[in-house]
Amino acid sequence: MTATLVPPAPAAHRPAHRDPNVLRWLGAYASSMVGDSVYYIALSWAAVQAGPPAQAGVVMSVSALPRAVLMLFGGVVADRLGPRRVVIGSDAVRCAAVLAVAALLFLTGPGLWPLAVLALVFGAVDAVFMPAVGALPARVTSRDQLARVQGMRGLAIRFASVVGAPLGGLGVAVGGAAAAFGLAGLLIAVSVPLLISVRVRELPAEDRAAAPTPWQDLRAGLAHVRRHRVLAPLMLAIALGDLGFVGPLNVGLTLLADRRGWGAAGMGWVLAGFGAGAGAAALLLAVRGRLPRAGLVAAYAILAGSVAIGALAFVPSLVGAVGVAVLIGLLAGLSGAMCGALLQTRTDPAYLGRVTALSGLVSLGLAPLSMPLAAAAIGAFGVGPVYVVSAAVCGLGGVVALAAPGLRRAELPR
């Protein structure tokens, strides 16, 4: 059975950027993302201050394990309970946990154990929060506006990355880690009343029916992806693109900047160029609302982006590297937005939480494994060969998209 949403209210037919309901959702999402950015600054600072570097590194990585292990079942929870309810509950728990640690650090000396517990709680809650966040846009706007919403969401992410780090640094400078954690908790708290005011469209009763057990729900979600002529190759394209992208643009860029003599400031400029390009792509989608031949655009953007990734290792000057980074950000932002919009519009709404969880697991669980491999390979073979191999892996994602007729011909709703 193909799930359908209950017909939306007339206001849902407004362009997303003029729909108060969508704007309330966007405000909640942006506030939560800025709070996350401040939280990570506060956690890293507090961990470094409270213990030796090795233990601080463990604290910073603690959240990754529960997030990866529980992500797929987080998608089941989002589909069973509804994404809006799960996001509200997740933000409330995250807010309470962060404020509790802020109070503890204010009243006592900093220690690693409360930070480790906080990171563990954050990772576990993120496992249900992230699939629900991905499934929520389809419930607050109409299908023809989902590409525009993806662009608006991308702008919120760029805004959070630009604003969150300075706010976190300011909080640490003014009142230490306790003040920064308190600020993060308050920013996350702002999202809760906004989300409560957001109207969502419920699924028909027959589509809300869950399997007898969560495990059967999970299997049904994986089967939905496996049998789908667009979603199956789309997941593979996303996986390959992220595997080839994450290493060079994270640890690889650090090593590249060091070997070129650009220093930390130069690396910052390259990352800023990437952010500017990704922001431009998000703005394009937010303004246009829809690009024709979305599957083909995604495929060519992945292919062109892979070439740009490979070229980055051979650009001799910092100015040239920043220019290439802008191009990478633009193409990655465009392909990411197209893939996200296709995922939103091609997935039956009853499965969106589980499908989003699978996509998130690929990006946040598997792709980071390429970082230590990239670092080791650069040490053994040099920057150029590793960037070329990474570009080839990323390019395979574009090849998969072109080779799959369903994905290559996929269009976004008008």
C-alpha cells in the first residue's frame, strides 16, 4: 500500500518561505542547530580542561557509538510515534541534560565523568532525534515545496555553523564551560515551544498501523528501500559520495594545509570557501524551489564535485584552493539538496523516519570511518594519490546515479 498524507489545509499550498507554519519549524530547527554548535564547543573546552588529551578525546567520541548503534531503531520510533512528538521530546531531554551539567559545573569543579555521561545521553537521543528531524518536513509542507524546504534547511545549517562557534567561544570566554552549556541549553529550549506550535499533517489510520514488533518495523523499512527503484540506488550513491568526500574535506584538508604551509588560518579560509559554496547552493534551492531533472542534476553534481575534490590536492596557491573549495561546496550542496529532496518525495510517508535513519547511518556512521584511513594513507602515499582515490570513490556515486534508470529520470513534484 502506498501511504498518502491527509489533504493539507489551504495554507500549506503557500510557498514554503511564506508559510508561517514552515517558518516556525525553520526557527525551531535553526535554534536547535545553533544550540548544538554551542554545545560541542562547550564540551570540547570542558573536556580539555578536565583531563588529559587522550581522555578528552574519548569524551568527545563517546556520543558516536550510541548514535550509530541505535540510529535505525530511532527511525522506527519516529515512524511509530510521529516525528513531531519525537523531536519535541528529544529537544526537551537534550535541554534538560545540558542544563543539568551546566549547573553541576557551576556548583562544583569540572570532571570528566559528567561530561562523558552527557555525551552518551546526547548520542542516544540523537539516534531518535535525527531520523525524526528528517521525517518532519514532509508533514509540515506540501510535496512540491520539499525542495525549497531542503534549501531553507541548508541555509539554517550554514547559519548555525557560522553563528554557533563564535557564540560558544563567547560563552566560554565570559563564564567558562558552565556558561556555554547554559547558553546551549537555552537555545535548544527555544525550539520546544516553536515545535509545539507547528501544525503537522497526520497519516491516515491505515498507514499509521505499525508491525507487531519494532524489529519487524525495521525490516519493513529496509525492504521498502531495497525494493524501490529510486531509493535503493540513491542510498548507494549517497554512501559512495560521502565515503569519498568526508576524508579529504576533514583530516585530509588538515594534512594538506600543513604540507602546503597554509597553516590553520589557511585551512580556515578553505573551509569558509566550502561553506560559502554550500550556502549558495542552499540559497538557490530556497529561492527557486525546484530544479528540473533532479536525478540527473544530482548525478552530474556528484561527478563534477568528485573532479573538484581530486583537483584540490594539486592547487599550489591558497587563493586557488579557496576557489576550488567554493566549487566543491556548491556542487556538494546541490547534490545533497537534490538527494535529500528525492528521498523526501519518493519515500512513502509512513517509512520516512526509517529511511532517514538509514541515510543518516550511512553519512554519520560509515563515512567517518574514512577519516583514519585517509590519514594513514596520506602518511604512506602522500596527499595527491589519496585525494585522487577519494575522488574516484565519490565519482562512483555519480556513476551509480547515472546507471540506475529510475534515479536518473527522477523528477521532483511540481
